[in-house]
Amino acid sequence: MMKIGVIAANGKVGRLIVKEAMERGMDVTAIVRSANKTEAKKVIQKDIMDLTREDLEGFDVVVDAFGVWDDEKMNLHSVTLNHLADILSGTKPRLLVVGGAGSLYTDQTHTMTISETPDFPKAYLPVANGMGKALEELRKRNDVKWTYISPAAEFDPEGKKTGSYVLAGEEFTVNEKGESYISYADYALALVDEAEKGNHIRERISVRK
């Protein structure tokens, strides 16, 4: 049975990842800062920065669903991800990161991200830059079995679980209607699929409908 720990499990994405993993019969631990609000029966109640190598060493997969929207705290994306990479360095667990869409590239030249385009919404620039910086730092780590999973541009917390998705790479892609969309529920499905398969070690992938 796969053992999976979900950091920031109380968040909207985290809760759905816990639910999806439990529905597949996985051994799930919610790693939360406050009281557990998920379906998980096993809980580690600690701030992300207080987690130790010993806390995480028993897992097959550790999911980092941490996110912050306060413009003054965007550095926490890098700080927390570096901490997790440090304590997972050279250990068995794979690290799956719930990422952002802003760092996806506009084309195969990989010279420009969508957050660098003129039409990118300015309100989302701080979080795109914060998450993008964390990804760039993660790319330098060869001592951690990480996978960074970017959602589509429209990442819908209220969207239904359809049970299907398209797995894409580093470039921003759209469907036949020209839409870049994924619900949180279908994203959780894709992430847990990746947890099971482990096909993209030290790669960034993306998910859309």
C-alpha cells in the first residue's frame, strides 16, 4: 500500500488530494498546521517549517500543496520548498509539488513564460513570480526525486470531477476550444495518478482538460 503525506492538506487542493488518495486505498497522512479538516485518519500537526527528515522518511510520496496569496509573503514559496527539499535530500520519498501556471513557457523555445507576456493579469504576477522562483530553485536539485505539476491557467476550485484530463509538458497548451482549464478535482486526480506512476522524476509537467 502506498504511503502518502499531504502537506497543507486543509487547503482546497490538499483536501481533494487526500480524498482522491483515500478513495484508491492509499495510506494517507494529513500534514497540517491546525486541526485536521480532511478525511485522513492519520495526522501530523506541524508548521511546514518545523517538519523534519524523520517526519517524512516513512512515506513513498510527499505532496506539497502549500500556497500563499499575500503579496508580502511570496518568498515563502521558495523558503518552504527549499526546506522540504533539504529534509528530503537523498531519501526515498518522492516530492510532488502543486505548482502554478504562470511559469509555463509560451512555446518550445522556452525563452518566455506566460507570466512575462503583456496580457498576463497583473493581479496574479506576485504569485506567478513567487512560484516561478521556487520552481527555478527546485530545478537545481538533483538530490530530491521531485515532480512539479502546473495546473491550467483557469484553475477552478468549484469545478466538477470529470475523471479525465490531458497531461502536457513545459509549454502552455489549450484545448480545441482554445481554453486552458482544469478543476481542482481533476487536478487532484492527475496528481494522484502521478503519485502512483512516478513517470516524471525531476520534471515539470502540466495538466488541463
